[in-house]
Amino acid sequence: GLGGNAGGIKKVMDGVLALTFIYPLCVDKAVEVGHQILTDPDFVPEETYVMESTMITPENAAEMYEKYTLE
């Protein structure tokens, strides 16, 4: 799901790939959980955290390319 000319989003736009996904870096959730661990002695982190990904299809690839590509 990387941006740029060689990335998966462009490959979907060019018809090379049928689709790809963008996965979150999880930094926001890591900071949130870390803050809770440090500030709440009763906090017990979940065993697993599920992060939403975004499916990139030919229908939304151009929009996502603009959003996620720094050129």
C-alpha cells in the first residue's frame, strides 16, 4: 500500500494489481496504551489490538494516491 510511482497504490491505478491495503503504523494506539500504562496503575492492556486497514481498489486508488503520496 505504499505511495509513490513504485508503490502499490500506483500499481492498482495502472491495473497491475487488483487491490492493495494501507495499514496504520499503530503509533497513535501505542502512545495511548503507553500513556495509560504510565498513568493508571489499574490499567491492564488488551492482549490484542485490532487496527483498521483501508482497501485500495481501482475505484478509490486515485483519491488515496493523492492523500498518501508525497511527491
